[in-house]
Amino acid sequence: MIRKNGELVISHQGRAATVLRAGKAEGFLTGIEEFSDQEQQDLMARLTGNYRRGNERQAKTHPRNR
């Protein structure tokens, strides 16, 4: 969601995960269209700070994710 003042809100499950302001928001919007879906998810994860916590490999084998 883009606010009137130019801020970009990235949300997860209906809650705001982070707000990008000014240059970061513009940079995100200009480059995001040429990325694949997975690359877009990785970029948003990096921007929100939820990237590579070390449990990705364990999560793949968890019974809930099978």
C-alpha cells in the first residue's frame, strides 16, 4: 500500500511489517516488477529484517510444512 506522503507499507497477513520511506520506497517499486515471485519475497524479507535466520532448512522438514 502506498500512502499519500509517498511511504510504502509492506504488510504480512494484514499487519504492517515495515514502512519504506522516500528513496527506499522508490527503489523498491522501480525494480520489483522485473523480479520473479521468489525474488520479490526475498527482497521484502530482507527489507523487513526477516531474512536468513538459520531455521529455513529445519522448517522444510517440519510435519506442519509437508
